[in-house]
Amino acid sequence: MDTANLGTTNMILGIMAAVSVLEALVIVGLGIGGFILYRRVTSLLEDVEQRHIAPIRQKVDAILESVHSVAARVNHQTERVDHAITGTMDRVDETAERVRSSVRDRVSQVVGMVQGVRAVLMSIFTGHHEPASGRWQSANR
């Protein structure tokens, strides 16, 4: 009986060894298949990149260069306009100050004349002050 049990055990061990070899071959096959699939996908991605993405990227890069160029020109023009507006505002402020000063001087002259006329009229009507020269008397008669 021992030999029969030993033969059965050997047969089961042989089957297990064959299954282990088959499992190893399947794992190696899956590894090789995965590697082949990886290479094909990588090749496909490189092909898609060369055919589709590279031309689009070149166009996008050209557009970005144009945008940078336009932005630089706009920035330059904005600086020029800002400088022109600042200069104009400075000139307007300066002109306004000159006008204010001129008007102030003329208003002061007119106020002085009005005060003088008022003082003359007050002295004539109140009679408190008599002119020193006869010239004023002859002109008022």
C-alpha cells in the first residue's frame, strides 16, 4: 500500500509541478504581452504627438508670440498715453494757476477801484473830507 500511496503522491506532485510551470509560462507570457502592449501604446502616443499635437503646439506658440508682441506694444502705447496725459494735466494745472492769478489780480484791482470810488462817494455825501486841490472842485462843479 505504501507504493500505491507513493505513486499517487508522486502523480499529484507531478500535476502540481506541471501546473506551476504552466502558471510561470502564463505569467511570463503576460509580462511579454504587457511589454509589447506598452511599446505599442508608447509608439501610438509618439505618433499622435508628432502628427497632431506638434503642429498645434507650433500654432499655439506662434499665437503666444503674437500675443506677447501685442501686449508689449499695448504696454508701450499705454505708457506713452499716460505720459501725454500727465504732461497735459500739468500744463492745464499751470494754465489754471495763471488764469487764477490773473483773475485774482484784476479782481483785486477792481475791488480797490470800487473801494476807492466808495470812499470818494462817502466823503462827498457825508462831507467829512474836502479835496486838497482846486482841480477836484472845478471838476465836480
